[in-house]
Amino acid sequence: MAKLQREQSVREKRARKQERKDEKKQAAAQEAYLLANPPEPVDEELVAAEEPLPVE
């Protein structure tokens, strides 16, 4: 029984480690993409026109 519990905990630990690796890889890819393709500057007039007017 103890052996099965150890094996299960090792599988869970490996899965968590793989998730962390995947998250780091995703973050690095996103950062590289943003550096290669910077976002367009936002025109303040367009932003103001899209904001809803307060309702009284």
C-alpha cells in the first residue's frame, strides 16, 4: 500500500513540475512575441469615444 502511495505522489509531483515548466515556456513565448510585435499605441480620442456615458 505504501508503495502505491509513493508512486502516486511521484506522479503528482511530476505533473506539477511539468505544469510549472509549461507555464514558464508560455510566459517566455508571450514575452518574445510582445517584444517582436509591440502593441499599437492607443489614440486617446478613440478611447474616450468608446467609453459609455454615465446614466443619471
